[in-house]
Amino acid sequence: MLNEEKIILMTQMASYEENEGKRNMAIGRYFRSDYIAIQVLKSVLCATIAYAVCFALFIFYDFETFMQDIYKMDLVSFAKNVLIYYGITVVVYGIASYLICSLRYARAKKSLKCYYNNLKKLNSIYNE
């Protein structure tokens, strides 16, 4: 005899596993601090690359003028400004990444907790 509750539960769990479950299970394999640290490091690396590309585009946009003005400008203050803007960019990007990853991790854990409760419920149905 078919048990409707068991079929509905198995269908919901299979749908979860196929869609968002893959990503949530990958997130759930990490400790919270490890997951967030890895994601923030990736974000900082990407922010560094993006800043370098944008800086290169800024310099190469009007390279002739830049080369003419390089002898007139204070290179130390120019380097300080570039590093300050780089620091601000990386810190803001890192904080945003930390907040987003914390939220993702919390949602994934909550979703996985519900999934594991459904597994326990399914196991109890089988044991009956």
C-alpha cells in the first residue's frame, strides 16, 4: 500500500536535493568561520584584481598626459592616494562579502536543518 505522506515527503526532498540542496550541502560541509574566511579571501583577491584593472585603465586612458605630468606630480603622495583608495576598496568589499556570506551560511544551515528533520521523519515512517 502506498503511503501518501511518504511520497509527498520524498518528492519534496528530491526537489530540494536537485535545486538548492546541492549548493546548501556544499556550504554545510564547512564550519561557519572556515566558509566565511574562504569566501572573504576570494572576494579580496577579486577586489584586488578589479582594482588593478581599473587603475590600469585609468592610467592608460590618457597615458600621454599622465607621462607629461609624472615629472610635475609628487609621486609619494600619488602612491599614498592609490594605496588609500585600494585599502578602502578592499575593506568595503571584504565587509560586504562577510555580511553576504554570513547570511548565506545561516540560510543554508537553516535549510539543511529542515532537510535533516525531513530525513528523520521519513526514517520514522519507514520504521513504522
